[in-house]
Amino acid sequence: MEKGEDSQQSENRFSLKDGTLLTNKKGRYVTKAVELEKRMRSLELSACTQGEDSLTLNVAKDIILPTINDVNLIDFTLNDQPVITEQPSVIGGIIQTKH
């Protein structure tokens, strides 16, 4: 495992195809995938607009987005800053002693 990696994450040293038959002295076992990795495949640009792999995007044409006038703004005022008359009693987590 590389430094900085999550301790829960395992490193795959090999992979077996789902359904691979394994045998040993005790018997035969068939592997079952626990986690699958998916990879994107390359497509020609023309396939993006026609055919079974075509990509379509349905856009809502009648949607009306809110404007600033549609949002209720919270009206607030800031109080005056307090008047500080003494030195801080804690600086950087260290309690200061009075001189």
C-alpha cells in the first residue's frame, strides 16, 4: 500500500474473470465478482449522433429560472463592534498572565 492511502483500501495484485473455475485438493470453486471496474470505450464521432450508441440530451425548453426578484432576501444589520479595553487573555491557545 502506498503512503497516504486509506487503510481500508486494498491493492489488487491480480484479477480473475467472474465465473473462473478454481480447483484444489478439497474441491472446485467458481469465482464471483465482488467489485467490478467499468471502462469507457472509444466511439467514432458519427456514432454520437446516430445508431444504437447515439447520445441524446433532452432539454426542458419551457423551464423558467428564478431571478433575483424571485428570491426573498434576509434583511439583517450588524451590531456595533465591542470596545476592547484589555489585552487578550488567550493568544494562540496559551493563557496569558497579567503583568
